Amino acid sequence: MNSTTRPRSAPIVLLDATAIPADRGGVGRYVENLVPELVASGVDLVVVCQQRDEAGFTASGARTIVAAGWAARASGRFAWEQVALPSIARRAGAAVLHSPHYTFPLFSRRKRVVTIHDLTFFTAPEVHSRLKRVFFRSWIRAAKALRLVVVTPSQTTADEYVRITRASPSRVFAAPLGYDTAVFHVPSEADLTAFRSTLVPEPEAWVAFLGTLEPRKNVPALIEGFVSATRSTSPDQRPALLLAGGAGWDEAVAGSVEAARGAGFDIRMLGYAPLEHLRALLGGARVTAYPSLGEGFGLPVLEAMASGACVLTSRELSLPEVGGDAVAYCATDAASIGRELARLLADEPGREAYAAAGIQRAAQFSWARCAARHTVAFAAALGRRALVPSGVVGRHA
């Protein structure tokens, strides 16, 4: 454990950050941004993490414990979580153990809180592999059976959890996610120039997508819709379609990309995009499209709005809770995506109006508010009205 000391003003919360990947996708950004806000709000926080993440969490003000190396391996992590993590929590004097990604120790004397990010394993099972469906459904049901306090990233997901598991609403807390204002804001010309320079050839204009290339992101339908929307545009005026995100398990994406390229459309798979380029990718696009089949929150929509993008998304599950009236909507079929995308590409004033509204809408979300909801959940797990005594004030109070 690091040497940071502080007065014991609140029960200790131990957060297990060992499962977050080196490439910070949605869950990684959730944990990375939540930790400093919990510390700032007065939570006495201990983070268990991998060696590579220790410096970052220590710099945020949390005390840290580096997990054994075998906890980082997929083959060993489950055993480590079930056997070693409860022991670490006991030695740290933790009153609450927070598991931020579905799984948790089945046996522990600590009060347990678990984050359940979405319920599409039940509501849209066809977009997940059978193994994932069985695995995550089992853990979601276990959280209810053990009467754990559950945190979700949206009220929609909280309601779905209660509906599907019949859990008590009093044990479920929606904590809408936030965004890093230092990263996601309207890109400067220098940001756009730096981003363009990473692409060869450099595109004059583009439509952006950000997310893991998995079936529920609906990328093949987006590609078909993009082709339909831009078919009548001359090739020298046609925007590119930039697909940014880690490789998933949607086998149809590669075939859709190849077919569209063969027909003369500029479609690029960028892979995992560095964080420093995301605001340019999203905010510099003519349209950022995210026609997902269902989300527990929809962090790319929020980050795109914060970056000044005109966003096109679907009305599935939590996405309207994030986008409100500040984004354009389409159905999830290729024809609807194409119609709405064509409409936006032809309407520059409309795009500018959506961009302005999105910036205002995004400002309603913050990691400080997200952290505040977590402290309410931690207090509920302990049967307390508040986790942090009234005399302890964080910088965002």
C-alpha cells in the first residue's frame, strides 16, 4: 500500500480495479475517472490494481494495493477475485468492497456493491455469444440473489435490472456517467490537423463511429446506411467513414467494409484510437453516428456531444436518456440510418444546431455527480444515511 495517510473520517471503501484493460474503453474510463472524484468527495478509498496502473491511481489521491501478477491473467483472475480479494479487503479494514464490472467475491464479510453496466444479455441476447450470455446472466442473477447493492450507469438500466431480476428498487442506484472535460471539448484547428495527419490519405470530411466492433453496435447496418446516404455524392466530395474502436467479434464488419470499398467508398477501420485524438475524431466529423441496438449508457454519445459533434443515434434502451433532444435519432435498420444520415449531411445549419445543443446537454453530466451517487450506494450498503460525515467536503461540493 502506498504511504499516503489521512484521518479516518469515513468507512474505508475498497475498489477492485484489476479487471480494467490497458486500452481504456468505456469501463476503463469509468473507473479511471470515478476514482479521483470519490477521493475528492471525502471517501476513504483504497484501490486494488495492476502494477501498470498504480502510479495513476496514486496520483489521484487514492491509496493503492498492487494485486499479485496472476490476478492480471484471464486464467487466474477469477480465482484471485474469489480467494485473495476478500482477504485483501479484510486486511485493508474495508467496510465496503466495490466491484465495478459485474463479478464480485461470492463470500465476504464486507458489504458488497457491484456495478452492472447493461442488461442486453437478457434484452438482446442475440448480440452476445452463448458463453457471454450464460456468464453475465449468472452474475447478474447472483447479485440479486445475494441482495447486493447495485450501481447502474443509467436509470434505464436500473429499471431493467429491477424488472428482470425483481430486485428491490431500494438496493439499485443509477449513477449516470460523466466525461473528462480536459479530453472532450470542441477540437481546435491544431487538434484537427494533428488527427488528420495520422490518416493517409488525409480526409477532407468524415462520418465517425467510436465503439468496439461487436454485433450490438450495428456497424454493418451503419456501413450500408452510409453507402446509401452518400451514393449520389461525387467521389471527390464524398466524406469518408471512420470506424474507431477495438476489434470485437462481429464477423460481418470486415465483409461489409470490403464490399463498400469495392464499390468505391472510403471506409477506414482505425482500430483503437488514442485518447488525445478522440475529440478531433468526434467533434471534427460532419456526423458522429452510433446506431446501437442497445446500451447501458452510451458513453460515446456523451463524449461526442461534449466534443461539439452532431450526433445520430438510436432510441434503444438508455440512449435517449443520454442524448435527450440534443441529438438526431434513427431506427436501427440500414434504410433508416441512411435516410437520417443523408438528411443531416445535407443540412449544415441543422448540424450546427445539434452540435450547440449537444454541448449544453453534455454539461449536465459529470464524474463528480456520478461519484456522489456512488457514495449514496455505499452508504445504503452500510445502512447509513451518508457515507461521508457532513464536515468532510470535497472540491466539488
